[in-house]
Amino acid sequence: MQLKKIDLMPDQQFLFGFIFVAANRIDTLLQRELKRFDVTTKQWFLSIVIDNLFDDPPTMKAAAQEMGSSHQNVKQIALKLEEKGLLVLEKDPYDARVTRLKLTKRSIDFWGELRNKGFVFTQALFKGVSDEDLHVARRVMRQVIKNISEMDQEEQ
């Protein structure tokens, strides 16, 4: 059996490229699924971040940090969700300069209906991967994110 060039790559080089390929392919699959609901993957992701990572409506800045995105990009995504009635942009009652992102009841109902589809998608995506491997992958990805944050801080 002849080895392919990809099989000869060092693990770090392979994984670096793989992250991009996997992200693009997952995005394509999700776009295809979400298109029928007139929602983009970025709109879906912002909604997931707001719903799962915050107990109270987050500031635009906090949501952007969690998404690994810019304030401007999150604002554009949030405005589109607001047009669809899935999000409300509210001024903070204590600081009018701050905008908070609040999911609407319609949004919660909408994403609730899609939750099962998301579960099925995730199950299919990780089919054949053991719980142990998932734990290792999670630990590796957390360290990579930590390293990215440190690299980002060094540049600022």
C-alpha cells in the first residue's frame, strides 16, 4: 500500500489544515439545512451563543468575544435577526452606550423546533467517535483556543 502525502504530514500541520477543511464542510452542510428556514449559519451561531453561554442578555461586545468575531460583524448579524423577529437589540438600562442582545419568544420557539434536527446532525457528525476520543479532542481544542487567546493578547 502506498502512503499519500497527507499521511506523511506532521500531526500539527495535518490538524491545522484539517480544522479549515472541516469548518468549511460543516458550514456548507449547515447552510444547506438552514437555508429552508431563511437563516444563515452565523445567525444560528449567534443565537446559540446567546442562549447557551449567558444567563442574561449579553452585550454585543460579550457575544462577539464568545463568537471570536468583531463587534461590527455581530452587529450586522444581530440586525438581520432583529429584522426576522428573532432578536431584540436593547439599550442597557444602566448604560445607554451598551446594547444588549435578547432572544425573542419567537426565536426561542423557532430554535426549540430545530433543536432535534441539531441533535441528529451532531450525532451523525460524531458517529463512530468514542466518548474517550471526544474528551481528548475537547481538551486539545480548549488548549488550542487558550493558545489563540494568548497569541492574540501578545499582538495587542
